[in-house]
Amino acid sequence: TLTLINYKLRNKNNAVFEFTKRILPEAFTGIDFSSVDNNGKSFNGCFGANGLDSNSDFLVLENPSGQVIDRVTWEGTTKLYYNRDSVLTSYTNPAPSGVTTSIGRTGFEGNDTDIDSSDFSQLSARNYGARNNNYGGATSNTLNYPSSDMYIPKNFKVELKLGEDSSSGNNDTLWFIRIGGSTDTHSPHIYYLSELGISLNSTSVQVSTITGITKQDIDGNTLVDGAVYRLIFNTDNSTASATQIVLDNLTYDATMHYVVASDCVPLFKTFGSGKKEAVLKVSIRNNSPINSNNIRMKRVKIKIDDGNGNPLTTSQAQGLFESVFVVYNSTDVNNVSRYEVFIDTVVIGNVDNSNFNLVSGYQEIIISTHISVSPQNTGEFFVVVDISTDAYSSTPNSVKFEIECDVDVEIEEEMSKVKQDILSVDNVITSSATIIDVRPDITGWPRKIGEGKKIYKKPAWDFGLKGDLLAVVSEDGKLYLKNSDGTDRWSSPFTPQTLSPIKCRPEWILNTSYIIFGNENGDVYCVEDQNGTPVQKWTRSFPEAVRAVTSSGDDVYISCNDGNIYRVTLDAGTDVWSANLGTPIKTGIYLNEGWKGVYALWAGGESGRVFRVNLNDGTVDSYMDTGGEVLQTPFVSAGYYSPILDKNIVFIGSSDGKLYARDGANLTTIPSGWTVSPGATDGYVDVGSPITSNIYYNNGYVFFGTEDGRVYRVEASSGIIEGSWPYQADSKILTVADWKGYLYFTTENGYLYAITDGNTPSFKSGYPVNIGIPLGEGFVLDVISGKIYIPGLNGRIYGIKY
């Protein structure tokens, strides 16, 4: 083997191309159009704009001292050399000129008589790196991968099948020749098959995996990220070579990808027995350029310990979990980066309890259903444990999970199925979580409603007066009536003539069998349950979507997106009056029909303005402005027999992060106690985050929740926030309700909480409950039979024994 250091080539252009190349015995190296010399000069810069002249030219090989080692000349119509008289003269015995393929030494390999016409002839093909004699005489090879016009990843495979035993040959090579893309100053690259692990005497299918950015060619150089190559596959034996296989437009993509994990253990650090709980989120980012190849997860392993750093054994894990699995995060339009048990249902890898095999606490999960992650996109996955129903009683019953993504997650390029490298990131250790015995579901619940369309609002309950019934409306535009065991009261739902999504809470008219609801089309329906059959009593149409329906006595109040509140009769839906508030009303209203001589309603609008409306004629008596949208119905502390509670104060929550208090009579007077610190100042308490829940008033306190996941208990008379409040929950607060010493509330992440409502809030036993899906607004607190009914955006109603 020779290494030609600083050797030179020149042609008639008389510009030296200096190179350093390694050449094996009876083999080839190469300089071509893609090459750059040791001094940074291009091939065409040295040999001419069009390279070597096929008509007449020569090529001289010189050693580092400039001495000629060898030369070949081909001459056509143009003479190249001068005689002693400085007269251009014909070259004696030149090699063939004007050839369309290439010229090469013939007779035998390395034949050199110093007579060009004898040593060189036109070859049958432009056979880069292949023997000159008997080209195509050996049995053809097969190259299964790669193929032309494709990206090859950082770690790529070459899958081939030799046509015959090639162990007696000297030129069994792969050539990578740059034809575009990123600059590669060391092209062409020559790799010997034997150095890639290919057995030259085997005719079976063989695979070699190459990391192009680190695998050195015979000259010690590597492929370049972003360069586009031509691949030439050569083999020969002692007498002949196989026809070359040539692939064009292979773009080398040396990208490394991100795999990042995050802790999914909830803030309150408990898991529920009998629940499916996400413990880790794994995000796979395909960093490759657009139009390159997809990647996918191949396997993942997690370490599980007892919360104190002691790895779980197989039997301990079997006592806690029914299975450990990986799911793909759904692309549902309402889905976010959290695990939702009824939405994220694509399980891509699963290990059942009986197949657990923990080694030093590590459990591996093989991916069986592959999810593609396309270039410049991210795929999100959850590692989930299906917790046994009696896991809370196991020892240990606390767990912690750990993952080191660049070690514990394996990804592969989709087409070739070759493992790809992951950029190094810190390992993730979750919080320790204790498994508890959570509140059980009610028999017959959860229950899918109709086809499972979104349920935006809580059901209407009959207060146990008509058989303990629940009226449910859905995005499908229909009204369903359910018995307390989840079975259907009606054989078919009530279906309006014109279907439109319903985002308005249904209203059950107390002491009747009437249910009223409105839809996005602006239609309002009054439906009566007549012994298990829905019968329409009346319908009305309004200009825009109906946002709320509120009943009182003989009338119904309809809040619409057109900025009006319409008062109609309960018996026929005929007009009484309408109040134009000039801003869309997104919520319901608060009514006072005669208590202490007050006949008024209060409502908040999208503009942030709150109105007091006279019930007699619908005129606006007064209004006030907040600094943001009013997202929920104002609450008025009126109608209580206790003088301590009956203060006629209007409490208003706004997206500006403030809870306002005003006199219910005029909305301009600030109640005494709400003017100076340490509680409220200037009539409001600023909690720093939009108020997203309803306002609940009980025992002299106002309860509400915010977008940043905090629940507040504010003293109604002063705005003072006492004790350990606010309470920090896991996510945005949706709905709150206080009952018998406990504050119940739901969150955006799908949890139902129950905490004590005193100065120092603490969990009620069995809470929080992970519902596991995005929730709709509100819940029914059935205080008669001890049940809570919660709407889900997955089209189900959930029933829990509180």
C-alpha cells in the first residue's frame, strides 16, 4: 500500500493539481470533477473549465519534487507537443481520443509498455474504480439499500448481495462522489467492502451499518452532512469485474435528533388505584431537513424505584401494576400535552404484568406499533402505568420513575430501520408518588352519550324529584335523558329538526318535567318528559348562538351571543321583553325576583361590562366595567335569611385577574370593607391570573379559581384571603362548589378535587380523582344520593361517589 503525499497531476492547462491519496496494491484511487486539491484548488481550476479535453490532452503524474512518474497522451485534431525546432508536431502512438466513455490500460491490469497506443484503449463503460479488462464479465451484484434520489441518515445501512465470490479481487469498493449540496473537499470517498464488514466470499444478503460522519475512507476522510453523492458499487475477481451499480442523488443527513422526557407525576404526588396514570412524557423531535426521512421510536426502558431510591423487583412491580405501556399523544383538536385516557388510545408498546422482567429496576418496552415523526416535527408519547385496584395496600406503595433519554430510548430511521443517535440531555427523575384508594365510580358510569361528541356543560338534574334523572346535551345537537344508573330514560334522544352543536347548559324546570336548552344556531327548545317519551312543547329562534338559559317562576331568560337577554314565558315561549346589553353574553344571569323588594338580574359581557337589569321591563339600571372579559356569571349575596350572609353584594370575576365587589343596587358603590387593605383595595382583590371558574358563596366566604390553577377563599365582607389559601392545584380551575365542609372543584387537566374549606385546606380521603380527560364546565353535586356527575369533552358523563 502506498500513500502518495503531495503528488501532482497536470494537463495541457499547465496548472498543478496537488493531492495526497492512499492506493492499495493492484487497485485504484481517484481524482475527478468533485475533487479539491491540497491547496484548495478545484478540478476545473486546474484542468480547465471543461476538465480534460477529450480531443487532445495529456495527463502527467509527478512526484513531490516535480519529477514525472508517468504520462498518457491522447491526440486528435489538435497537436500538443513541439519538436526541437519549436514546431508543433504529432505525438507518436497516442492513446485514443474523442472517446465517449473513458480510456484505460488493456491487455492486463497495470500493463505499461510506455507506448500509449498499446497500453490504452477505449473502455466499454465509464467504470470508476473498476478493473479495465473484462468489465461486466463477473456475475452481477444486487444492492437493496440505499436507492437513488433519497436521503441517507447519519447511521445508514448498505444492504447488498454479491453475485459471486469476490475474495480474489482487488477492487471491491463503494465510491461516494459529491455531485451537489454541501462542500466536500475530500471527494471522492473510497470504502473497501471488507473494511465495512462485508464478507467477499459470501453470496448471502449482507448488511453493513455506516456512520458516514465518522467512518473514514481509505484516505482517512468522512462524508459531509448535507452533501449530495453518487454511489458506485464495484466488485471483481481475479479475471473480471461485475457491472457497476450506480446510484445518484443520495443526500447525506448527519442530523442528530432530540428526545426529551418530562415528569408527569401530578403536583399532589398521588396516583389512584385502578387508574391509568402517565408517569413520563417522551417527546421525539425530528431535526432533519424538510423532505428527508421520518424517524420513529423503537424501544424504551424506564427505571422504577420505591420512591426512596431502591429499585423495584419484578414481583414488587407486579403487585402494583397490571401493565406498563407507551401511548401516542392524540392530535385531537382539544388535546394538549397531557395524557387523556379515553383520547390517547393508540398503544404503541405494552408489557403485561405476567411479562414484567425488571433488571436493577429497569423495565424495557418494545414498540410494536410505529408512529412516524416527520422532519421538523415532534411526536409526543406517554409512558403509562395501569395501576392495580388494590395497589394502595401493597408494600411498597410509593414509586418513582427515571429515564435517560439518550440511553434508554432508541429511535430509528423509518425507511432503513437503522438506529439513530440522540443528542445528549439530562436524565429525568420523576417526583415520588404514593398510590391511594380513590373514590369509586358509580355503577353504570362513565357513560358514553350518543356517538361520543363533546359535552361542554354539566347535565341538568331533576333534584331527585322526577326519578333522579339527568338531562344531557351534546355537540351532536341532541338532548338525552339518563336514569341514575346510566341507562336511557328515552329510547331515542330528542332530535331537533335542525341540528346544531349545543354549548349551553340545559335547564331543568323545578317541580316539572320540562327541560330547556339552546344551541349554536340560536334555537331554543322546551321539551317535556312524558312518561319516558320526549315531547316538544315549544321552540323559538334567535339571531345568534344561545349561551345560557335560566328559569324562574313562569319565565325563562335566554342569554345570546347577539348581546341580548330575552325574557319569554315558560308555557309557550312568547316574548315578555328583551334587554340589549351591546356585548355578547357568554354566561348565564343571576336573578333576584322580589327578595326584599328587589326585581333585578345581573349579567356580565364579553366587553368586561357588568349590568343590572330591571326585571319589570328589561331596562339597564346601572353597569360597571372590569378590565377584561367576564367569563362566568356574577354572584349576588342576596336571598339569605341570615343577616350575616344577606348583604346584596355582587361578586364579579374577570379575566383581568380581579375579583370585584359592588353594591347590588347600583354597581357603583363599593361595599364597606372592600376599600382598603389588608383585604381588598378600591373594591377588588387582584389575584394576578384570569378568574376562570364560577363564583361560589357559602358561609360568608367567596370561593373561585383561576387560570394558573389556584383556588381562593376570600372573606366576603373584606376581601381578606385567610390561612393557607390560595390552594395550588395542577392546572386551570373550571368549576367550584362548597358542600358540608369540603370544596369540590375540577381542573383543566381532568382532576376532581375535594379539600377542606377551613383555614388550612387538606385532601378529603380518596381525592383527587384522575378523570383522565379534558372536562366540560360544571358538575352536578347530587347531595341526596352522594354522587357527582361530570361532563367530559370525550362525549362521556362520569359518575363518582363523593
